[in-house]
Amino acid sequence: MLPGRPGTVAAMQALPNGVQTIVRAVADLCGASVDDARMLHEHSNAAIALPAARLLVRIAGSPEAFDRIRQSVEVTRWLAQRDFPCVKPHDLLPFRVEDRIVSVWQLLDAVEEPPGTGAELGRILRALHGQPAPPLELRRLTDPLASVASAIEQHPDGMTPQDRSWLTNRIDELRSAWATLTPPLSPGLIHGDAHSNNLIRLRSGDIVLGDWDHVAHGPREWDLIQPHYMRRHFNRHSEQELREFTDTYGWDVRSWDEFPTLIQVREITGLSPYIRKAPGQDWAREEVAHRVATLRDEDSAALWNPPPNSGIQTKVVAPQ
């Protein structure tokens, strides 16, 4: 969510045609200048900065995401009113352009470095989990594997028949395991994708939490598993950072007997955007094959590749 440099019409023309159409729709609805539009990243969502207008346009990758995006706007608007450090939506409500779901947010004066720390993530999640119940009906996180199951059904050619069969069976096994979990923490408001890549450092030095597409009512442990997942497959945190995360939050999810089940569910859910892109993009198809192969081999230390232009990097850290 970094501001871009003032651009020209050429910057707008560099965007894919479908994205140009969406940005022009935002311009019409907001009365905003979009000549300097600049793509920031594209993965499960695309993010386009409009620096002159101080807006950020987010385009959801799944056509089924409308209710989730609408709720992300409602919850962050409520949290911002409570002075919780989060991204802030524009007054414009989410809307559709053909099968794409569009939301508009305030563009932050952010910096890329230094990234958010484990301690900062633990502190912001502790504050989030301490919030009262929002005055709106939150979706319930009852089946975190629904998105990847839907992706497989809609894009059966995104992987080999053998991988598809194995992954479908594995989803069934993990759905059964999820249904029997008895989390030790009280359920409530969760971010749903809380890891350090979604922490945004402002030029003022403050940290805010972004990417609320998966906000829900659910087990708090689901938020706490995310940095461990990022450590396992993207080397995103050192063991010291994870200790600081758990110390600051006040509880270590690794002490729960069901930690292995939780992180295995998280590993599978991360396949959704890759499966959706796999039929038309070789890099996504190769990554699906790579990840499924490591999961089948139970290789929990295998490093996975983030998508190009995602803004995510696999951070190599020294062992602790």
C-alpha cells in the first residue's frame, strides 16, 4: 500500500485492460484522477495505487468474495472509529465490474522497510482479540477449506488428476479434523490472515494491520497460526521473532495439542489463489505441483515460492 510517484497517462495504459476498466469505474464513481495509477501487487487480490487521489483500489481474485469484501469494509470502518490501527475504507461501498469485486481504500503514507516485527504482530493481535463484538453479524469461520475446495471444483485442470485426487481426499480428512477441534481460547473477532506481510509501517513509524478480506468470527488460534505457517514455508520469521510474538501476545499456540492439525489446514488453504491461476499461468501450475508434492511427502520444512509481483518475499533468516 505504498504511494506511487506522480505518473502520466502512460502509467494507466501500462495496466492490464481489465484493470484499466475497473480503475476508470472508480474514477467515475469517486471523481478521482487516475492517470498515475500504478499496480502495487497481484496475487489473490490486485492492488492499484492512485497517488494523486490518495486512494487504493483492491480487486478480489475470487468472484465469490463479495460478502467477504463487504464485511472487511464494515469491520475496518468500525475498528477505525474505535482508533484501532487498521487500514481505512473509502466511503464508496464495494461493487462489481463484471465478475470482479472492487473495494476502495485510503492510500497510506507507508514505507517498505523496516518490516513489521513479531512483537508488533503479537501486540496488534492482542489488541484486536480484546475488542468487543462488532455491532454487525460476522461470517463464521466454520470451514476454512471451502475456498480451496471450490477452486479445485472450478478449475479441475489446475493440477494433475493424481494431485487433484490426493488433495480432495486430504481436504476431506482435514475438514473432519477441524470439526472436532476444541480450541482453548474463547472464539471471537479474528483477522483471518494475520502475519507480518499484512503489517504496514507508516512513515510516522506507526504500524497498521491491512488485508481484512478474511475477517470473521472464529477461533483466535487461527490468527495465531499464521506467523508459524510463514516461518515454516517462507522462512519469514526467525525463532527469536516467534518467541517475541508469543511473549507479546501472551500465549503460545504451539502448546496446544492440535497445533499440527491447525497448521496443516493453513497449508492447504494457501493453495486457493494458485489453483485459480494455474490453468492459464505456468508459474502457478508449477507452484501447485511443488506444494502438493511437498505436502504428500510430509515435508514441513520445504520452502514455497510466493507469486511474482505479489509484494511478498521469502526472507532467509539465520537459524536460532
